[in-house]
Amino acid sequence: MAIYSIKNRKLSFIEEINFKLEKDIQEICEENLNQLFGLQIVRSQLAFQNFRIDTLAFDPKVKSFMVIEYKKDKNFSVIDQGYAYLSLLLNNKADFILEYNENCKASLRKNDIDWSQTKIIFISPSFTPYQVQSINFKDLPIELWEIKRYANDAVTFEQIQPLGATESIKTISKGDKIIEGVNREVRVYTEDDHLAEISYEIKELYDKFKISLLAIGNDIKMKPTKWYIGFLSKTNFVDMHIQKKALKIWLNLRIGELDDPKGLSRDVSNIGHWGNGDYEIQVSNDENIDYIISLAKQSYKKNSV
């Protein structure tokens, strides 16, 4: 994608600048890990057994480890390397928890981690068509992100999305002990997982809220997790758990930040809950949908800054 600057209605092409070293990519990402991915850095350049992990990170929203690898060249297999790191994590859980506790001054235990949502993220200026095609599975715990740097000091990040992925990685992994072992523990959750076994009425209600939430901004994306579907711009502003007879919605605002004159939300700041934020709304019909979307817009505005 060509990028231009505009002055007096004249366009000037902004040249893309190559990264000289993978370390340059790593430094940009690690310095801005929370802003880019909502992740907490655990350790940089972690040598473990015969591997060297570029960045070991932790996702506090889903309580899972993430491995980030930075690539300047294109000569690597996404599937092989990705599953090798996943297998390393899952077979050495205690060691990685120790790394987290020592580096983050915490006291996590093995049961505090949701190992099923562990992921690998590859970040590179570009990927080959073969690498892009290799992630075209609906349940692959691997993400590809392209990073571009430009002459005006701009940097862009874009996730490469699987195109029409309907096949499972399990269909090609039979006989591969590493992939089969990882797939027994790791699961990539989809929107369909949350819509299974619910009534038509609730699915219709969900679709109405989904369309309205996505229309709040052009930058909004959906991110299904084990317990809820997140709607995010820079970070989650609404999380939604689909129940059999209702929708449970969380607004990612701290107590005192929401203007809710109808009082539809309740304070869950001192109650255990899955989604982000201190406000929860339970919905079983579309009677107040426009009003609830107005509350969601407050959260969007706060979390898009």
C-alpha cells in the first residue's frame, strides 16, 4: 500500500525504509508491547534448552503466555517453528511460570494460567505467499503481523487474516506428534463456538448488537476468547458473553467513568467476572439497544485515545 503526505492538495510519496536488523523491529515492539497488543513483557531474548525466544510475553486479559518472534528474512516455516515453540511452552510450564514470577514480581501458579489460549506471533516486514497460505486454518494458534517503517517516521502494523479458513489444522497434522500434542491443549476460539447451542432469538439479538458495535468506528475488530467475544480498537472497549437466554456485556471503564442515567449497568469492580472493566449489563431483548450502544461509545472513546 502506497502512503502519501498531502500539502496544498499535492501528494508526495512517502518512501518505505527497510529495517537493517531484526533487533530494530524487536526494540520498537517491546517498547510498545502493551499499546500494540495489550501484552506484558516477561523476558527478552530468553534462552531455553535449544531455543532462543525473542520475546516472552503475557496476556493479562486471558491469562496466557505469548511468544513473539521477529523476522527480517523469509526463510522459515511458520507452522514448524510456531508449533515447536508452543510445544516448548506446554512441556515446560513450571519453568515459564518461574520466569514470569521472577521478572514480573508476581506469584502466579500453574492453575492460574489458561494454557489453552497460548499463541505464537510472528512479526516481519513481509511474508511469502506460501507463509500466508500456511495459516489458512480456522483453529491455528499462530498470528502473522506485518510491520512497515516510512521516511516520515511513521510505522504501521497489520495482521494478516486467514482468507475463508474453514479447514482445521487437525486435518493435516495426523501423525505429527508435536502438532497433535499441542492441539490437545491449545484451542483457538471462534465466533461460532460462542453461538453454538443458543436460541435463534439470542443469536438474532447478538447480531443486532454486533452490527451496532462494529459501526461505532472503522477501526473496530472482534476477538473471540474462551469466555467472551471482545470488541476492540486499540484495546477492548466492550466484551460480550453469550448466554442461552441473554447477553452479558462488560464496558471497559473504571467506576465513576460511565454516564448511565438509566442505571442499566451494575458495579462489578469487586466481583469476579470475565470481561474487562467495572460495568456489567445483562440484556435479553433489544428494547434499550440504542441506549446501550451510547454507553459503549463512551467506552470506545476512552479506550481509543
